[in-house]
Amino acid sequence: MSEVSYKKPDQVRSVAVLGTGSVGASWIALFLAHGLEVVAFDPSPAASQRVNDFVTNAWPALRELGRTQEQTPPLNRIRFVDTPAEAVRQADVIQENCPEHLDVKLALLAEVDAAASADKIIVSSTGGIPPTAMQKACAHPERLVVLHPFNPTHLIPLVEVVGGEHTAPEVLEWAMDFARLLHKQPILLHAEASGHMTNRLQFALVREAVACLVEGIASAKDIDAAVRYGLGPRWSLMGSLLTLHLAGGPGGMQGILDHTAKAIQEWWTPKSVPVLTPEVIAQLVEAAKEVSRGEPVPEWVAWRDRGLVDVLKLQENLGV
């Protein structure tokens, strides 16, 4: 048990957001929707305008989901400062989104850890760096925890909570509670792994999609259709394990494995693992043009977010 007393999640009034790219800006939109102040740092001269534009575009979906009742985004609750140290001194909690390079994160975390009083928790959005590796930069490693979101952060409920070797148990509990206050669905990982866990699940499917494309099994459009119309509808309601359990009928998991374990073993064993050579990358770029019909990414993002609101409202209404 740490001797430091951390501010309770429901007492947090301000967050220092370090790095305001797509992930950081999305966090900012969510923080604002829940009434928090944001003190932001980003070295890009265009960061402030980019964040304002992102939050403005994200606001209708947040209102539709009931995350905020404010008609317009409170952009006046975002303050950009000149250094990370200045940001962390002015906020209750520190939220880090810098590039996924360990040396960059270590340099930033060393500066942040030295500037912030020991009672301020540091949460990192890293998508794959184990927290123990990042804790090496910290004099107070017990207050560092990973809170890994999924794109778009302001809409997708899931966050992975991952502690390092030195993370205090109460910091893990704090992160779970803080996530729930933000209408997130946190899951606690019991071990560190490169890419954490959900990316491991996600990229197993991506790997097989790329393999099917490279092997010429189906077109890019039909590979995506298999997920969208076959797997996606069920997976929006339940995970892979419950899906497999229900596939066994009255016999459940035992029943399906009694009948198809050998076949399943064959199906999930990769026939080949695609290597991202220049040729494969070019093939994937062409596949992207096919599945997007050549339409601009921002238009697809707006379409995606409108659809996500409907799916998320359905999940909330089902309440399972």
C-alpha cells in the first residue's frame, strides 16, 4: 500500500493531456464532455486549432450518446501551455499520448515525473509498450498505469488497464474507477504483453484478412464483408468465447469442442503469416481503395461515428 494519498476519481477536476494527436484530441473531447478542464501540451504550432476542430466535430456524437448536455463544446476549458512540466503542475491527473517510441516516452516521463507532485497519477495511452519499461524513467513508478483506449477514444467504451511491476494496487483500482466515471468499460490485464491483449486479438484477425487477400481467396471487399455481415453483428453483442459457447447448442462449450475440436484446431492454425514486403503493402493500399470506394477518409470517419452511436446505444439498452 502506497503512503501517498491520491485524489479520488470523482474529485478530479482537470487533466494534463500530453500529446494532442488523434488519440489525445479524442481524450480531450471525452474529458470536456464529462465536465473536466484540460491543460494541454503539444509541440506542434497547429495543435490548438486541430484540437478545437476535432472536439467540434466529435461533439454531436457525444451529445447523441448522452455523455454531455452542453449544446456546444466548451472550448474555453482547454488551455495550451508551453511545456509538459507546466501542464502537469496545473492539473490533477496526467494523461500521456506521445509517439510509440520508448526513448521518446522515457524522456517525457522523466520530465513529467520530476515536475509532478507524488500524489498525481500518470496514465499512459500506449498501445503496446509494457508499463514496466516506461517506469524506468520515473522516481515514483508506483503512480504510472496504462489506460489504453481504442479508436475513436471518445466513443469506443473499452480501455485496457495495465500495471507494471511497480504500479501500486490502489493505482490500478483508481484507473478502473476513473475509466468508469468516463462511461468507459475497463478491463484489467493480469500480465504485461507487447501490444497488451486486445490488439493481440484484433491483429490475429487482421493477419488472416491480409493472408486471405495475398493468397487470392477473396476480394478485399468480400473479406471485409465477411467480418461486417458474418462476425461483426454477433461480436457487437458478445465476445468470441460466448459466441463459441452458444455455437454448441444445449451442450455449450463442451458440446462444440466434442464435435469440432479437431476442425477448429486446423482452422485457427495459420496457413501462412504474411510479411509486409513492399509488394504486399502496395496490395493493401489498393485494397484500401477498393473497400473505401476511393472516398476521402474524413467522410468515412463521419459515417463510422454515426454508425457507432447506434451500435453503442443498442449495447447500452441491452444492458448485458
